[in-house]
Amino acid sequence: MKAKTLLAIILLGFSIFQACQNANNSTKDAQKAAVDSAMEDHIITDTTALNRGADMSVFMNEAALGGMKEIELGKIAEKKSTNRLVRTFATTVVRDHSKIAERLKKLAESKRMTLPTSLPQADLAHMEEMKNMPAAEFDKHYIGMMVKDHIKSLDLFKSATTSGDTPLQNFAIKALRTLEAHYKAATDLNEKLK
């Protein structure tokens, strides 16, 4: 009798243990799936030719040119777009990138570096072409560019966070918060415009 009771207790314990393991595994699987799903929307791939921790002057030039481009495109969108959401996004981009450009300029001055003052001719020509697009086509093109450009900007600024230069790291970390918000807003808008 004792052997049967002991065997029943052991089997019951083993069954409980197995049930807990299965529940634990399914919980872990569900958590992993949720994290994977959340990360799909926020994974930023390396899209620039820059290596992590690249030369500071490369970062400063790329950041200055990227910021100028965002500001100029935003100003065009504020005037050209007939979509209220696109105009609001453009106004936010112009405001935020102007602030980032000011901080970048101060950082460059402290490092005795000169930043570019004009965009490359190819970018200027592309902007002129965009001005001649119909409003709806312009909106889709502009927001599509904002998604791609902000992926590049995020990668560039993330590279600066590993530079070893504390003022540059602090600048990049602060700017990343803004750039991430722009990327999310542009992605959401891009979905709405499809």
C-alpha cells in the first residue's frame, strides 16, 4: 500500500512538474514572440558606410548635411503639401532639426571644426524636382524619403555614441531621442499614405 501511495505521489509530482515546465515554456515563447514582434518595428539596420566609432569629422559633416536636407525638405513640405498631417510633421522636423543644427554648430566650434554650409548639387536638383510634383505624389515621396533618411540618421547618430568623445556622445544621445520620434512618426504617416 505504501508503495502504491509513494508511486502515486511521485507520479503526481512529476505530472505537476511537467505541467509547470510546459506552462513556463509557453510563457517564455509568448514573451519571446512579443519582444520579436515589437522589435520588428524598431530595428534599425546599418545603412551608412561609416563604421561604428568613425572619425569625428565624418560624423560632423554627415550630420550637418543630413540636418540641412531635413530642414529644407521640411520647408518645402510646409508650403507644398495639402495634407494637414504631412504639414504638421514637416513643421516638427524643421523645428527639431534646427535645434539639433544649432547644437551641432556649437559642438563644431568647440572642436574648431568647420561644417558644410550648403547641400550637394544633386540634393538641390532633387528638391527642385519635388517642388514640381503633384501634391499627393509629393506627400508620398517626401514621407518615404523621411523614413529612409531617418534610418540613416539614426545609424549615424548611434555610431557617435561609441566615439569615446564625451561631448559628442552627449550630443548624439540627446539627438537620438528626437530622431527616433521622427522615424516613428514618418513610419506611421507612410502607412497612412499608402
